[in-house]
Amino acid sequence: TDLMKRFALLFVALVAVALPATAGAATFHGVVIAKDSARKALVTASKNGTVRTVRVRAGLNRLGVGRLVAVRAAKLPDGTFSASLVKRLGKSRHAHVRGTVVRRLGARLVLSAGGSVFALRVRGKAGASESGGLHPGDKIDCDAKLHNGGLEARDGDIDSVGHEDTLVLEGIYLSTADDGRSSSQS
């Protein structure tokens, strides 16, 4: 029984040491839908549309938009993730994205999701119309293509799934370039 007590104490001690190390840890797969070199961050979308911002320490240049990745990371207080490992798995031409409309810029929707703000180019009649369809605060679910380094969807592939009366934006976002990419500045 002394042996059992020692074993139980050792087990409790090991669990106590291991739990803080894994608290807030996450492992997930996704496709890179945007990058922000100023923040050293990737924006990924999982198969279910969950968008996450992943801060990387090194290797940002080898992880382009459209790259499938496996991520092991710790969740940060701001809801983003700090990666300890980002492994390239392949490439994808499609992404499933859920987010909130921040602004409409002609044929582009500026979306907020996962602690980042990024652009989605909309193709079709409603995409070209300033007054068509979606407005700031509308929550969307969308199947998009990864084309020319950014997200692109036909207006029929974007579903409105609700509305938020208050938008809380975190991160750095000042403008969207003509090609749909976000550009950040201090």
C-alpha cells in the first residue's frame, strides 16, 4: 500500500505538471486564406468554416494563400493563436469561411473573423452592386475559391446566417488594396 500511495502521488504530480503545459493548446487543420506579414500572422479556415488567426515565429513566406496546414498552437488572450508548429500538408483551391461583414467596397466584402479582417471578392451581379444584399454586421457562411492570392466567391455561394448589431474589430486594418489584399500600417 505504501507503493500504491507513492504511485498515486507520482501520478498526481505528473498530471499537475502536464496540465499547465497543455492548457490553451490546440491542434487544428485549415487552409491559409490570408496573410499579414506586419503581424507575422496567417489566417486559416477549417472545413467547418471556423476562421483562426495564427501568429508564426518563422517561415511565413513559405506558407502562401491556398496552402493546407496542420497547426499546433497555444491560444492567446485575444483569441488568436501562437504557433509552436505549422506543417504544410498540400494545397487547396477552395475554402469554407464564416465571418461578419465589416464593409462593402464595390465587388469586395471586408470580413471580420477569428481576430482578423480580410477581403472577399464577390463575382456576379450582386457583387458589382453597392446596394446589393449584404450590409455591415451581417454574418455569412460562404464557399469560396482561392484565386490570385485571395478569396473569391460568386454571390450565390454566400449565405446570410444572421446579423450582429455591434462589431468589435481587433487587430490592425487600414485599407484593402485594389487586388483585394489587406494592407496594414501602424
